[in-house]
Amino acid sequence: GVLSNGLRGIGSYLKTLVLINNSIGNEGLLAVVEALQTCTSLEKLYLNSNDFSSAATGLGSLSDWLERDEVILNQLYLRNCRIDDEGLRALAQGAANQCFELDLEGNDFITAAGLRNLSNSLQSDSCRVETLSVKHISIGDEGLEVLGQGLVGYQSLTNLYLEDVGDDISVTSAGWLALSRALCD
């Protein structure tokens, strides 16, 4: 499409692509990923505030693109994209294996089930995530426990952002204890 044609000439030089609040859904995300095929120098991708609530296919395509050898994307920003558990399952492996920074802030449809897929990806030997933001996601005790399980023994994480975790599903001392065990081991 138009975006693919536009990026074709500059794709090998482009370092940052910002597509915030552009009403990109599943079809749009598939088109973006097609356009990214020539963006071999892209280091930062901002897709914040797009609706990916029904975009598991598009997120899976993004994950596949991230797994390509020539891709060097270091930072992926997906704040407030309405990503759900299925979408996170589709995205987790490629994002964890490629990105040093993964920002999932405000995706309040993610539950402990979705975090389980992310945690499994964090345990992979090829995981590169150093900064993870799961702020403004009501994951509760079970979500913190699952996230903690993914962090056990993971030495590369240097920044973990949790904020307002308990708005809808409260986190008790059991959740914080499970997470603190993982962080302190």
C-alpha cells in the first residue's frame, strides 16, 4: 500500500517510526508489518493508542517480523492498544527475543493468562528484555505470581514498571510476596 511505497525508499535509513493514535486495527497492523519489511535499521517503533483488541493476527505478524535476523528493533511501545491475552500470546515471543524495551502500559485486557505467555518468553535463552512496563494493567495476585515466575533467574531485566496494578483486581500481600521472591532470588 501507500505506507509500503513510502517506506521503501527510506526504510534502510529509518531509525524511529511513530504511528500513535492512527486508528490502526488488525488490517492496518498487517499493512504496517508489510511496510516494515524494508526497514532494516528501525530501532524504535511507537504504536501507542491504536486498537489492537481484535488484532492477534496482526500482532502475530509483527512478532514474526521481529524474529527476522536483519531486524534490529530495540524498543517497542504498545501503550493503550487494547491488547488482550490472545494478542499478547501472538506477540510475546518475537517481542521478548528482539526488544530491549517492551512497553505494554495501559493494556487492561491483559490478564494473568496473557502474562503467562510473556513469562514463558522471558524464560527463553534468547530473551533480550531489559525494561518492561506493565503499568495500569489490573493483573492481581495471580498475574504478579505468573510474572514473578517468568523473572526467576532472569538476570537481564534492569527496569520493571508496575503502577496502579490494583485498580480493578486488588493485589494482596500474597501477590507482592510472589513477585518479590522472584526479584530477590
